[in-house]
Amino acid sequence: MRNLKLFSAALAMLLSSAALSAQSDPVKETVIIDLFTGTGHVKDYIRDGVRAGVIQGFTEKGRFNLVDAATNAEIVSLNANRNTEVAVTAENVLNADAVNVYKALGAKYLLKGQVTSITTVDTKNIITGNPEKKTTIAFSMTVYNIADGSTVGSEICEAMGFAKNTHEAEDSACKDAKDEAQKFADKYFKFTTFIEQLGEVHKKKGLIDVYIVGGIEMGVAKNQLFKVYVKKQIGSRWTQQEIGKLKAVEPMDGLSRCVVQKGNIEIAEIFNTTGKEALVVVSDSEGGLPGFFK
């Protein structure tokens, strides 16, 4: 208890309630999925199949407003000559005309992809031992900040598919791109929210659960993991320190009930003494979470 009091006193010195910004409910960000490009030997149906898998992956996350560059009338003309691109760079993606169109659509981020190789080999099913085909597709994904053209994140990915024949193995590999897209989203799109209310408090264990803002409508799923940070002011600088971990157990409309896995004492103390504005909840990418850029 003495350590907790010392912690609270130190926290009060580091935090200024007047300086803590008001929190707002999380909202879905608009992301444009641009046409994918491919190297010369990659067939169009493979390139488009990988892109379809990526779109499905982002769609199933439930946290994004997606704009399909292949069907949006305003973007179609911008992409007329991009199928032959080899290099994926900000220069050939974010020119002045494109940025104006993207901003008019309310988009903050542009996702670009390129399929670089595809191979199919003979193998055997690890369970039955029967012969089958294994297709491996290598592709990259890069996401850009439309406002300044900066690269937010980029990954080289590999999708694999197994089937009795080459065509089905290729189709399976394209569908596997969905999982790669979700891993990409988990890593680069962070969902940031806050604790709306504390839940049950145990006499010995401390805080048992909390309610965070954002639920089913934001794609929050059961067993999603979150980290809890406290805002700290050091001199004239503001930073964040991790103090806890949460696990979503009951997503609802607008809210999600989460059990506290770490920081049972600290989270409750800060919430009750300094206020919920001092705490920030961020999706944990290691937990396989969808999320947002912030």
C-alpha cells in the first residue's frame, strides 16, 4: 500500500489534468486499396486474386471504410497506366492530382501492393501422403500517409496454397493473402481508445474488468488484447508508459468489457485519482488485433 501511495504521488507530479487532452470516440479510418502491380511473368488473374484476398482481410477486420480503386469512378482514371509499374514508390502513387482525389474521398491512407513471383511445385500432403501441388506467391504491401506522402509501413509477404491441381493451388494461395493482410493490419494499424468505466473490484486481486469505448461496430472481437498506457509529462515533453494489459471478453455496441490481465491496482488508482483522460488503450499487435493508425 505504501508503494501505491508513492506511485500515486509521483504520478500527480508528472500529470497535469489541465494539460490532458479530451478523449474522443474511435472512428473508422478511410483506406484506399489501390490497384496492385505485378512483374512481367505474373499473370493478371494472380495479381487480382492476391488483391482480392487482401481486400477480404481488411474487410473482415471491421475497422475500416475501404475504397476500392478498381471500382471507384474518381480513382479509375488515375490508375489507367499503373498495371505496368515495377517500382512501388510515393512518386508513382501520390502525385498532386491523386492526392486531391483521395482527400476528397476523406481518405487518410493508401495501400499499394505488388506481386513479384509465383511458383508451383509438386509435394505430398503431410497427413495423407498423397501427391499435391504447392503454390507460393510473393508480394509486397506498402501503406502511405496521403497527407504528406510518407511511408507508414511496408512488408514483403508470402502466401501459400495446397491443392490437387495447379489452378486450385493458385486459388488457395490467393485466398491466403487474406491472412497476410490481417497480419499487416495488426502491425501497422493501431486501434487507440480509452477506458469509459471501471468494472468489478476484488478486495485482494484489485480491478477485475473495465469497459473500453469501441465494440462490435468497430470490429472488436472476443479475446482481442490491448495494452494500457499512462500519459506522463517529463519537463515540457509528453510520453506514455505501459502499465497494464486487457483482454476483450464481451464486445457490445459502442463498448467492450475487458478483463484486466496486468495493472489491476495501477489502472484503478489512476482512473479514480487523475481521471480517464490520463489512460490510453492501444491494440496489441502481438495479440493479432485489427486497428488504426494514430
